[in-house]
Amino acid sequence: MLTPAFELRQDRDFLTVIIKAPFAKVAETEIFIEEDDFKFFSKPYFLRLTLPGKIVEDGREKADYNADNGEFTVVVPKQTPGEHFEGLDMLTKLLEAKGKTPAASSLIEVLHDDTVEGSDEGENEEEFDWRVDQVPYKEQPTLIGAPKYGFANQKSGVFARLQEDMVCIVDCSDPDTLSVAERREQRIQAEVDKFDEDHYIADLYEDDLLKPLLDFRPHWYEEVELVDGGTPVDMTVELTADEKEIMRKLPRKEYILDSAEETMVYLGLVDILYAYCYNHRTTEGENNCESGWTICKISSTLSWLEVFSSLEEVLRSCYRRCLCYPLYRHWKLNQAIQQDVVHILQLGRRSVLKALLEVRNILMDQECRYVLNDLYITDYCVWIQSISEKRLQSLSETISKWKISKDDIGLNLPELEKLAQHSMQSEESEEVENLTEKFSGIHVDKSNGSDTESESDESDTESDSDVTDSDDLSSENDDGNDETKSDVIEKISDVTERAKDKIECDNLNVIGKNDIKSCNEIRTETDDIGKDSVVTKCATDLTFVSDSSLAEEIEGSSTVIENITFENSAEKISNTEISETKDTTKKKRCALVEEIN
């Protein structure tokens, strides 16, 4: 715990305690009063005073917090009005625990005492004091040239004391000893180490969870449409009662910034807004317990105390961190968020202020990161109310025109995507080959109505055992060009393989006289067509087509087929007589293609 700077004043009836705690968590402040004991706690500060007189809690006590200078003013009534408290300027004495006296070495040392036998050694032991020792706070002078950070780079030395009691405020280990260039170098290296190639590729190609986030329309899209339609911004973007109450508690400051500092502040604003928009879009407007972490991780300003010099640096940093840290890491998501920032800036100061107040509330509930409100967000909330609307419009237009490419990010994204595509194509080719082997492995027995021997005794035996009632298959071409069914299937497999089709049943159609029948239920998984084939629909004039553009290539497949038998365990359709000339088939196919188109 940190002991804050403090001072005490008194009048006839009251004692006033002024406590300087600029980084206190005001919402969780506690004050304890009992006789001559006064305690104050507001993380990370703790103050315990042993007063020279007694105070009382009777309803007249009060406490105020001045956000301008970070001071608490606590006024408590004296138990005895008119009593004068001596030594209120002796701060070290006031910090001592009650009843504690300075340690002094004994002038007499007892070496051995035979007269005391069987005495209990614990009877004379003093009670151990578990209270924390306090050291009066001393303001440390700021060294010339010391690293600076915070709003407009106006603060330094803050983390020298806070870091011991409040870890994980920022990602850099010792910001008070690192220059801006050193912090940037460490940040870039940390991003490279954190980037996960598998995570990025998974989000790139398996984007089912990202589609709702990309389709999500934040409220500022509707507000922009209203403003473009002629509705005044003041009537479109309105502050809530809670937001107005927070604004009344903000410190009253005026900022005098030179050109370089003003540019720095504007660029930091873009960085913070980008992080806010990512959280708003990915949570669909419903903040959660991870929102504070998300905003701080994506914003280099809040996580690394970064100072930007150009808009390109800001956008490049935001894109990189969105691909390295949060749950959803997708390039199109980055582009959507960039457009979100454009819309917020386009709506002017009030829209930006609402976003900053929301960020402030989110960080206020964080264990340690609420300190970032004192370093950045609170000052931004005050400063944004006095800036030019034209500056925001100009910034919005510039961001909308700025394009970030994958080569700009520095994570080798183009090469990574090429490798991923090559790997996926190889896997698809293997799958196509496996499916093609299944289709091309189908055998058809040919006969003219009489039993014939199979080319393989083994397949004959297997067919006879599994399908006892299967009929003979035969095909005949009316034009005199005989083409067996196995040749038809082989030709289809060859065409679909060259078309690089996965040969899924969804891509096959059975074309009949009057309509197109889906072939989803047709599947062939064995080498014997009569063994495990499933055909639930038997139509005349069968033509198997995998692509309409390939119709001419498999024209020979539309031959006259007679006495075809399809069979499964549920249904047997036998002796289906199909006959049609080649010329008639060609005419019907042309008419069907025209109907489909």
C-alpha cells in the first residue's frame, strides 16, 4: 500500500484532513473514524493516523474529492468542541501506531536467574503488532529528460511507485526508464512473438462465427444516415443522464498544446477509438468482463504508452494488434472497424465523447487499469469538448481514404495465405482422387438376356451371395456405336476430375423428360453396382451431368440403355426399358439448358 501525502487543519469544532491521492479508485474509497483513530483507504493508498484528540461520527462529517488536483478533503467534528489538537504538523508522530514507543536497548542484561523456576516464558511477551508501518510521502523531483507519457506526454514518474502495488497496468515492464523508441521496439517484438499463424488461418477460412460480427450494424450507422438525411447532429446524438452526471464531475481544465502535441493527441484518440470499436462490434454492443482487457490490448497508447507521429503508424499498429491478441482475428473485421471509427468521427464531438465516457466507465471497473483514466481518458473527455468539429471531419475523411495492405503489417500474411491455399488444394486433390477411384471402380456385367460369366470369379461369387435377384445389365447404341455403362461412368469420372470437382452427389443431376431430379440420394460405395447402390427415383431418358458446360463432352453418355436394373434392400426396380435416339436426346438437352438459364 502507498502512503499518500496529507495535511491536517482545524478550527474550533472540526478537524480537516486533506489527502492527495491522484490515482485513487474513488468509487471504492473507505473512511473509518473512531475516537483518536482515523483510517483512509482508496486503492492503492492507505492512511492511518493516531490523533492527539478525539473525533466523533455524528452525521456532520463530510468528504469531497477534487478531480482537478486529485485531493480528498475529509471534515470530521471534534468530540469536544473548542478543544485544540496539538502537534498536527508532526506528521511522522501521527503515522505511528497507537501505543507504539521507540525501541531502546536495555541498560541491564539478565544472564541467569536461579530464583525463577518453572516460569511461563509467554507471560511476559508483548503482543505482536501486525499493523503496517507507514512512511511519510515525499514528492520526488522529475529529472530533466525523463521518459514521459500520458495525455500529451505531460506526465512522468507515475509508475515508479505504483508498479510495486499495481502490476499489469501496462505491458512494458519499467516505463519510467524506457524512451519512446525503446517502448516501440519492445512492443513490435512482443506482437511478433504473440502472432499465431494457425489462429489467423483458422479465422480466415472458418469464418462462421465472424459473419454475424461483420453483419452487425452499430447504432452510429443509423445516426450517420439520419445526419445525411438532414437531421441535425444535436438531435441525433444525445447524451444520457448518467453521462451528463459524469461530465459534471470531470475536472475543469484548459489545454495549451503546441502543434506537435496536438497531432500526438489526435493520433492517440484514433488509436483509443479503434480499440473501443473493436470491443463494441465483437460484443455486439454488450460489454463484458473482458472488455477492459480487449480495449487496452488493442490500443498501443493504453498498453505501451505509445506516441504516434503519423496516421499510417496508428492504423498499422491497430491492424497488427487485432491480428495478434483478441479472440477474433480477421482482416475484413479490421476493415469494418476502420469504417466504424470513420462514422464516430463523422458524427462529431458528442459521438466521440460518448465513446470516451464508455471507455472510462469500463476501465473504472478494472482491478488496476483504472489508473489509465487518470493518465489518458479523463483528459481526453475534457479536451474533446473544446476542439474544432472541422478537425474531426477532416480526420474522418482521411481515415476513410487510407488503405492498409497486408504487406504493410509486417507479419508475412500474403506468404502465409499462399501456403495455406496450396495446402488446402493438395488436400482437395487427394480427396478428389479418392472419390474418383470409388466411381471408376464400378463394374457392370453385360449380357443379352442370358447368364454369362463375370470377368472375375471372386466378384461373381460376392455378387451372387449379396444380391440373389439382380438382373443383367446391357446397353446398346441405336446409332451403332455401342457404349457400355462402365464406359459411361468412366467418362463421367474423367470429366469431373478434369473439372476439379469434388464429385459430390449434390453436383450430379438426373435429367428426365419433364424435370430435373436431385441426385442427393444416389451414392455408390462398392465395386459392384448392384450390391450397395441406392436409387430412389427411376426416370426415363437418363443423363448424368456434373456441369452444364461439359454437356457436349459427355454427349456419348446419352445413349440408348435397355433393361437397366437398380436395386437396394428396400426397393427393386427391374426391367426398366429406356429407349431414345441420340438425336432426340440432344434436342431435349438443349431445350433443358435453355430452360435452366
